[in-house]
Amino acid sequence: MDVNAHGEDTNALRAEVHFLAALVDELMRKMLAAGTLSQVEMNEVEAAVARRVGGAPRAW
């Protein structure tokens, strides 16, 4: 177990973040396939998230 200065299990937290990211990715793919969101809307969501977290948006 890798514990940080706050006593948190960083490996478990990292695994949870990866799980949640994969879950969101699958949900977005299903929404795109079902026509719930358009490709333009998906790109808008990606851009908004990228701005919030300081990363580069992925293209849908």
C-alpha cells in the first residue's frame, strides 16, 4: 500500500479515478451511439472538462 502524507491509499485512489474515467467514457460512447448527444455536444463536454482540469480535450 502506498500511503500519502494524509494517510490516504494513493494506489486505491488512483484505481478509483481510472475506474470512474472508464465508466464516464463508456457512458459517453453509449450516449453518442444512442443519439442522446451529438458529436459536437460530446466535443463541447470534453472541452469544458479539459478547461476545468487543465488538460487537452479528446476529439469525439
